[in-house]
Amino acid sequence: MLRLRSPIDLLLLDYSSTSALEAQVTGHKRSGSLEWIRAEAFSLDNEQWHSALCRVLSHFGLCGETSRVSPEIAVLDWSRTEICSAEGLAFFAVLVQRLTSIGVTVVACDAGLSDVSLVLETSGARAMTQTKRWISETHEARNSVETLVPLALSAAGTTNGIGSFCNSLNDSLVALGAPKKCRQAVVGTVIDLIQNVKSHSQAQYAAATALLLSRKRPKIIQIGIADDGLGIPNTVLSQPLHQWLAWFPDASLTEVVLDQGLSSRESQSGGGSAHLIRRLVSEVRSRVIIRTGGALISFDSDAPSKFMKRNLSPGLGTQVRLEVCL
Amino acid sequence: MHALDISNTSRIIPNMKAYEEAEPFRVLQKIGADGMAFTSSDTERAEAELLGLLEDLPPGTLLPIDFTGVRISSEAARQLLRRALLRVAGGELVDRYLVLGDLDVSQYNVEIMLDGEALTAVERSEEGPQLRGRVDPAVRATYEFLLTNQTATASKLLTELRLSNISTATNRLSNLARLGLARRVEQRPVPGGGREYVYAAIK
């Protein structure tokens, strides 16, 4: 068995297929020098998978607490995933940048489904990670998801590229024939969510993208935003006035932030985005899912005044999915 | 998108004083070239210029704020507009008026901000002048009455809206003027003694 203790050992591996690679590194997964991360977990669709991902990321010291030695290699495996969500794709882009920045070698495996593979290509995810190793796959034909607006990535609080993302999103909604009210609500909400990332998250990396679920009737667009920042609970706790809330779980804290408009601002006035999200789900047939720290919160047009909350393992930054029926 | 009416046009109301319309305050020229304003720091400079401009304008001037090509978050909109609207409504900037134009996508965020700050502003929309933000039903009804009738007095409002008494009608109109949504354009004597104001909507 090969010992993967330095990046140079990677040159000795067989990258002809994902299964060939997986067979070679099984022992290193056990030893903790390599983490194999399945891309289904990037999405917020499956809470258990996502919680498992959060625990794996704690091994890299990215979230939560860990006593393990940080792995040197991360394999991000799209080969078996049937899910390609916008917030998952945005998180993938952020994660690749963040892992690389801390010296982890990233290997990515291409998707086994043709539409997911095409999204990885057309969204710019593959180009964004072009200096990392990509393993190709044979594709099974499917056509259920496509890129609406390519990934926009920003680093260290800048919004370069994210500004043009908002403009492209607006143009795409016009092209899809979205009503003006819907377009204003969706783009307006996205602008405020990005403002939150820029103002409060202290993120090193943030990404946004939009996908079209073209086979759904009516058509559905998914907009995903992800960052590797503090997350809403930690941001609010950074305000001395709110530090007494530290005993509460992330989900309860996020619930209070969204419900009461707590803010990290000294003025305490906040909650603008929560107001915005509630209004979005009231006015446009939509669903909003937020995973921030260890909290998972969702809003739905079926019950706009309510929201659902869940506790997950503490995760990296914040992910948001806006799902809008056109 | 529709363009704003441009520059130094007088809104002449027959037999009454006009209000002057200043050159639009173009937000795009005050922020980054991409037209994005995400955070309050993105609109700090624009706010300072706007407040300075409002102070320098002569009384009786309407300043259109042109959002053409701008995408603004509610936080950046708060920074840009809050103090200006509060100073107009609070009487600090007497007889100056603001209207918002070509909000397009920014309309949603501006409205969220106005609602959160309990402010009201006039937007020149494709459907005509509209009140945005937190609008009291009585304010809305009175403003729409003024829009329909061009001008109105308390006695006309009392009759047409079937209000309970003349004080209510007077309060409604003076409240609208205090908020910077209407302007007194004439004072005239009423039969039987006394005087009354004629109001026109800011639009």
C-alpha cells in the first residue's frame, strides 16, 4: 500500500477512474491522512449527509473541534451524486479554495451523470479548480439541471464578480420571462444576502451561482450562496451585548436572529434580511433554506410566517438556497 | 426601464406657485462603475453629497434621485436615504422635496429599508407616482386624492372623502406636507373669513 505522506506521492497513483483511485487510498482514509468527501453532502437536501460533511471538515480544523491530525489530501467526489444543488455547488467552490489555502491537496472526481458534469463545466467550477487534479468519469445521460448563471467567487471580503452575478441573474430572469415582481424580489433578496456576507461574515471566500431545474413544471431556479465565514450565530455572539446567548444551540440563536432582528451592529437594529426572506416567500412561490454554523432553517411559501429549524453538526460558514418557481 | 424627467423643469400649476425641479442626483455617478452598492460604506460618499446638495438647494425645490443602473442593498439604501428623508420629514430641510426614480430591481430593497425605518417616499414608477415604504392608509388615500385632483384644500377633502370634520381634513393635508409628500402651493381667503391652503402632491 502506498503511504500518502507528501503531495509528491500523488504522482504515483492511478487516476484513470474514481474507483481505481478509491481502491488505492482506502488505507489512507483509515489513517486520517486523506478524506474522501462525497459531493451529495454539499447539498442541504440530506441533513445526515451534510452533518457528516461538517464533521469531516472539522478534521481539517475548518469548523467545530477536532483532536485529529489534519489530513493532507481531500478527494471531492462527484462521481456518484445524483444531486447538484446551487448551494452545494457554491459550497464546493468555496471549499476548494479554502482547503487549498490551508495547504491541503484537493483532488476532484467528475460527475457520473452527464448533466451534473456539464454543470461543473459550464458553471466554471472545473475551471475554478483547474490547478487541482480532476478525474474524468464515463457519463450516464441525464438532463434535469443546467447552469443559469455561472459561479462567481470572491475572496477576502471583496465582491468582484459577485456584482456581475446579480446583473446576470437579473438578465436571466428577464430572459426566462419571470414577472417583474418576482424578479425584483429574487434579485433584491440575493443582493441583501450578499451584503450580509460582505458586511458580517468575515469570510475568506464566498461564491454564488444559479441553476435551472429545466424538467420541472413549472420551471424552478435555484440560487446558491456560500461562504466560509463565521456564520450567523457566531457573528451575533461577537456583539458583547448578545454574548449571554452563547449557551443556546445555533438553531435557537439563528431563530432569534431571524425572528427578533438581532444584529452584530452596535445599534442592535438588524434583521433586514430576515424581513426580506419572509417577504420573498410571501410574495413569490419559493423556498429558502439557510445552513449557518450548526443551524438549518427553512422558509416556505406554504407557511410564510413560520419557519422550520434543525440542529446539525457545526459547519463551515453559511450556505443559502433560494428555490423559486417561475 | 424608463428615464426620469430631466433637469430644471418647473411644475407650473395654473394660478399657483411652481416648485422647481433640480438636476437629478444620479446615484450611479456616486458609487462604483458596476452600479452595485452592497454595504453602507458603498454609499457613504453619495449620502454626504446628497445631504450637502439638499442644504444648498433653494426652498421650493424638488430633487429627483435617479437609480438608473444601480443595484442597491437595503443597508446601502438606508445609508443613502435615511437621513435625507428624516431631515425632510423632520422640518430640518424646509420646503425641499425628494422623489426616487428608476428603482427597477432596487425597488424591493429600498422599500424594505423604508418599511423597516418607518419612512415614506415617492417613487416615479412606470405606473405613475407611488408611495413606497410604510404608508399609513390615511396618508395613502389623501396622496392619491391629490394625485387625482391635482390640488386640494381641506374643505374639498372633507367633502370628497366624506371625513368627519374639517380638522381631520386639515390634519391629513398638513401631515402629508410634513412628510414631504405634498406642498402648500397657495393660500387663499375662504368665504366667511379665514384662509386656507391649497396643496399639491409631490410627484
